[in-house]
Amino acid sequence: MTQIPHADKGMVCPLHRVDMSKVCHNCPLWIMVRGKHPQSNEDVDGWNCALAWLPVLMIENSQQQRSTGAAVESFRNEMTKANQSSNEALGAMIALAAPLGNGRPLIPGR
């Protein structure tokens, strides 16, 4: 099993109100985060309280949501173009077929 590091001395845990180095290694909120910092793009690899990681993770979440929104908008624009092309083609087919029916429905029984 991996040894969970202790917090540095001097910081006070907001939940337990004691030095973090005495309680954090046993706390379920003491987590490790690896990745890139969303603002500086520096590598992040360390242990800290989940409460301390919240602002960084919320910034990353916002960036991902903006990216997803842009992808959805792009997809919507492509689908709108495809639907418009389909409607124009269908309209042209109907216009070409109209004289063939001589006023009668092209599909019998309709």
C-alpha cells in the first residue's frame, strides 16, 4: 500500500481545527491530483485537501464546459446546413414531379 504523505506543518484544518500535518493523512478529503493547472498549464502532481483543490477544479470544469458548448454549436450548424440542403433537394424533386401527375396524386390512394 502506498504511504499517504502528511500535510506541511503550520496550516490549520478548517474541519478539525488542528494542525493539518496531524489529521490530513487520515482524512478522506486528502486527495492527490495529477495533471495540468488550467491557468498556468504547469504540471500538477501533489496531495492537498479537496477543499483547497476546488477552485482549480472548478476553473478546469468551466473550460471543459466552454469547449463542449463550442462543439455542440458547431454540430448544430452542420446539421442545420444538412437539413437545409435536404429540404431544397426535396423541394426540387416535388417541383419536377408535379407536372407528371397532371393534378392527380402521384401515390395511388392518396
